[in-house]
Amino acid sequence: MTFSPSITRLALRILLAVGLATAAAAPAAAALQCAPYARAQSGIEIHGNAGTWWDQAAGRYRRGSEPRVGAVLAFQPSRAMPIGHVAVVAEIVDGRHVYLNHANWSGPGRIERRALAEDVSPNGDWSEVRVWYAPQRSLGLRSNRAAGFIYNEAPGDAAPATAPTMAIAAATFAASAGTDVTARLR
């Protein structure tokens, strides 16, 4: 069966258009959101919008205001971020700066590693944070409210308040020479 050149060109154009439309739609459908990325990177098993992570962590994971490698920094929802944001601490630079690994911050589905974040809160408690914004190649112009850090530890995993004590019991030893030697150890 032979087709005319105009029908062949039309069929090729249709196939090309369908192929391009499918390729263009694929990245949008596969765009990685911040919450699944943070969950995969941190091992913290919380699901749902990033703005719910802080409350969901209560009673399940330790939470605090001190950055630790592997902890998730939970940003509060805002007008600019209606469903919040979560990012994983990759490295601590100093008391006011960390590097974050996160997704969907500087562009849809975009994964960023070692994005600088700066604590700009007046009390140094990481409640206000500026984050590197790749499109402008600097820290973002706005600060973002953060709830704090979620640690991959159960609430009861804290170190004991006091060091463990050791009691040594009395022991009786038999000497090889046939004499009894009793030693009390305290």
C-alpha cells in the first residue's frame, strides 16, 4: 500500500505533534514536590502537604529549633507558600546558616542540593528564614516563617537526664591453692 507524499507528511506531523505534547506533559506530571522528596531524604514518614508536617510530627517525632543534619525544616504556610514547604538539612555552616536539600523551591519539580538558608529571626531560633533562590542567584528577598526542625527520632529517644549507675555485687572467689578468698567489691 502506497500513500501520497501529502498524506505521509500529514501523518508525520500528527505523530510529531502527539510526541511533543506527550514529552511536554511528562515533566509536569512527574514534577517532584517538596514533601515526598523530604520524606525520601530524611526517613521521616509524614504524608500530606508540607504545611501540615509540623503538627503531624507532634508526638511522633522530636521537634526543635536547632538545625541538625538530616532534620526537616518545616516552613509555615503563607500567601507565597499556601501549602508550606519542607527541606532537609544537608550541612550546618554555623549557628545562622545551613545548606538544605529540597525540591520545588526555585522551579516546578526542581531538586536543589546545598541551597544556602539563613536564620534571620531576631532571637536566632530559626523562626524566620531566607533561602537561596536560584533564578536570582542569591538569597531570596523575602523571609519565610518556619515552625522549626523535625528530627528523625521518637519523642522518647532523648538522652537520659542522669548517667546510668552501676552497682557491684559481692563476689566469692575460690583460689587455686585451695584457700577460700572472699572479696567484697563496692
